[in-house]
Amino acid sequence: MIRKILVALVSSILFCVVLASINYTPEAQQQPDTYYWPYFSLVMVYLIYATPVYVVGGVPASMLIEALNRRIAWANPVIVYLFRLIAYALAGVLVMVLFQIVMTLGKLTNLSLLSSGYGWGMLASLLYLHVWLVSFLLIKEKRRVW
């Protein structure tokens, strides 16, 4: 559980740094007398929104996917990876839909706004999956013998 929360925090930071670098306008391209957000401010604003979504939505979704994965007990690691890839992508879309419903207080006036977050939700959840998998390479768990 602690690993999942730490992975959610690291994934949130990575996601926000990449998203801020996409939306940042370099000084050479900035127009005079126009306000542009500084890079660090963009990262902080994105973290305010992304971190709760990762922790409140992503961690429970991850726990559900991993419980389902243990219950099915696939034998082939490639199939396990593909199952996780598809399940996390779908969970990312679902969490993003729920986030947008909460942010608009259930009043979806423009359906194009609803569909704009699906790709970001998928990317965020797949980033979480891969950071989680890398965490097992970095920190090996000790086997518990009862």
C-alpha cells in the first residue's frame, strides 16, 4: 500500500513535469506585454489537480486491478503485462471521467470537454503502471516465510 502511494506521488510529479514542459512558452517565443506562466508555477498548478486524482482515484483502481490479476492467475508474463496495460488504460479513462464529473459538479454542458481528457487519463495511468513496475526492479521485496 505504501509502495502504491509513493509510486502515485512519483508518477504525479513526472506527469506534471512533462505536461508543464508541453504547455510552457519559452522566453524567446513570448510576446511583449503578455503574461505567461513560469515553468515552476505550471508544475505546481498541475500537481494541485493531478496528485489527488492519482492518490484518490489511481491507488484504489490499481489495488482492484492487482487483486483481479491475482485472482485470474495468468501463467504467461506477456499476457499478464497485456492485461495490466489494457486494465490500467481503461481505469485511467474511468478515473478521468469521474474527475471531470466532479469538477463540473455533474453539469456536463459540453461533451467535447468530457472527451478531451481520455487520452491524458490513459497516459497518466500507463505512466503509473510503468513506474510501479520499475519500482520492483529498484527495490526488491523480501519474501516472507510464515
